[in-house]
Amino acid sequence: MNIPNLLTLLRILLVPVVVILLIQGFFFKALIVFVAAGLSDALDGFLARVLHQQTTLGAYLDPIADKALLASSFVTLSVLHVIPGWLTVLVISRDFIILLGISVLSTMSVSVQIKPAFVSKITTTLQLLTVLMALTARCLPGVFNPLWLMPIYWLTALFTVISGLNYIRRGLRLINQDAKK
């Protein structure tokens, strides 16, 4: 176990903390914990590269931590009417499609590399930014107009759909390559 993997595990442990704080209406505290989790995501990746501590475990845990944090935040904020439900459905559907695709490929014994595409990194960043901005708007209602969030919602939706389609394309390509063997 190395420092980057420990930071990733910490991010996973912060997921229920964020959800509990949101459910209890402690939006500012949830914002602080969410920011800490987001910073740990950046830090663990940076440290893994700089310290040459990239591991197979980290390659699996990092996207799991991201998905757990984002999915739980989107669902909770949607239930609390902070983020639109339609956006949450897109985010969760994309993640479900990715998991379903990996399951199908695994069942077919098609080897899958855990390596996100560039568009997926943009999507994750936009999704993190969406939660961050929605929480900030909730914490500072007089300073931050919630209508300003609409463009980020639509941009996040667009990249979520593009990223999902990209994963479907990649999955179909892997299936077709495997069928040719």
C-alpha cells in the first residue's frame, strides 16, 4: 500500500461523509469535504506519477472512488432538488453503461485496459465542477445565482453523453476485434 492508494481509499471513505452532511442539510460542511475529496483525487494521481507508484490496485480504485463520490453526490443533490434530476439520470446511466460494457467484455473473456479516454477526463472534471458549483450556489445564495449553473449543467450533459458514446464505440471495437480472432 502506497500514499496514492491510501489517498484514494480516503476519498472512498469520504463518500458517506459527504452524503450524510448533505442529507442533514450541512451544505457548507459537505462542500468542504467534497473539495477535500476532489483535492485528494488530484494529489493521488500527481503523487503516483511523480513517485513512480502507479499500481494495478490504484488503476482500479481511482475510478471507483471517482464514481462513488460523483454518483452519490449527484443522486443526493438531485433528491434534495439542488441538481436537476435529468442530469443525474445521464450521469448514472453513463456509469451503468460503462459497468455493463465491462461486464459483457469480461464475460466474453475480452481483455479490457483500465485507461480513461481524454473526453472522459474532461467529463469527470465537468461533473466535479457541477457538484462544486451547485454546492457553492446553495451555500452562497445571495452571491451566486443558481441560473448561472444552467450552462455548466448542459455542458456536463453534453460531455457525459459524448463520453458514454465513446465508451460504447470502444467496447464494440474490442468485441469486433475479438470476433476476428
